[in-house]
Amino acid sequence: MQSTDFPASTSKTSLPHVKTDIHHTPIPAYSACECETWRYLLSRQQTQWPDRACDEYLEALEATGLSPASIPQLADISDSIQHQTGWTIERVDGIVPDQIFFAMLAARVFPSTDFIRKPEDIDYTPAPDMFHDLVGHAPLLTHPRFSNFFQRFGEAGSAAFAQNHPARVWLARIYWYSVEFGLIRSRQGLRIYGAGILSSHQEVSYSLSDATTKHRFDLDHMAQTPYDVWHMQDTLFVIDSFDQLENEFARWTAHHGLA
Ligand SMILES: [Fe+2]
């Protein structure tokens, strides 16, 4: 999960991102315990996704080649995604400073860790790990409309930093309620597309239960709604489609001078 505060900064300059080649990144030697953690986490989530995860995500997951059988190499997943939408993956050590994170997204680069959580953190890790980054985020990078929205999000964030604009806080909330905890309407009912839900054992069923309040997609409402990272998410927003997500975000950023 990427940083979600987007704290105020005194910097008024945008920061260009210089891409590095994932193929030159050393490949970790994963232990048997780490391989078992990956297998267990992905297998467990796969039992929860039918009739809950959106079709776009499930189809993208399959096309990306992620499987419980083995821990993937970032370069392989990056190549698969690049072939479809031009996005690439870059290895990072953990949470990326917000300004750099925005610049990476604007350049169609997604930062991912290449290490996996410890067994004692199997159900929840507040720090990023490759299960959340790859299983939660990577598949939808292959979706044309979602990936366009994600790039535009990076551009808006970069513009907000360059202008020292209050939208940095609004964008953090929009990110939370869409990229991490978004729901989407389908003909079969509500489905999940947010990475924070899809990669969480508890949030998958909780998000679609009557315990949560589900609002229609409204970027101003999202921007004004604080969130709590330490508890199950009670407040969620529902998009009608990824077309709506891309188009309405484009209008919203233009309205706020962030396009
Ligand atoms: Fe995330």
C-alpha cells in the first residue's frame, strides 16, 4: 500500500522520474518459508474472489500470470504488463516519497517491493510487500481505462506538488477510496477492484457486507472524506465503470487546475 498521507511539503518543484531497467535488478533468493507464504496468501485469496472480485481484475490476473505455484520475478510481470498497456514495474525498498510516487505513475511506472511479509504478519502488514503490490495492484495496470486513470492520477499529483496545491490531501483520499478500496457495479452486483481489499483476507467479504456504507462515485465527496488506516473500512465508494473513473477524474482535475 502506498503512502496515504501525501504530507505537506515546502517543495514547489515537480520531480521528473528517471526510469531504471527492471532487468538489471538482482533477483532475490526466496526461502522455502517465503515461497510457502506466497502460496498460502494467493491460494487463500483465490477462494474468496469468485463473485466478489470484478471480472476485469480476474481476467487481468490470469493474463498477468500470477500463480500460487511460485513467487514471480518483477521483470516477468513488468514485461507482461508492458506488452499490454506500456506500464512497467520498478523495484523499490518500501514506501516511496509521495512526490516521486506521483512522478513514477505519471511515467507509467509502478513501484513494487520484491520481498514478502513475515509469517507473523500473514493477515495484515502495514508496510508494503510484494503480495499486496503484485496481486493487489499489478493486474489492473493491464486494463486500458484504469491504467489511463492511474497515469492521470500521477500527473495530477505532480501538478499539485508543483503548485503546493491543497489537492495533495484530496488526492490521498481519492486514492484510498478508489485504487485501494474501490468497488464497481456489475450486472451481477457489486464487485471489488481496490487493491487493499483484494489483497486482504478480511476486507474481501467485509467490504460487500451490510456492515459497510457504500456511496456512489463522487470525487468531491471522496476528497472531503478522511479515512482510518488502522481499522476495517466502513465507508466505500462505487464506480459504475472504469470509463467513469477515467472520465470523471479527468474532468475533476481540469476543474481544479491539475490537468
Ligand atoms: Fe497499495
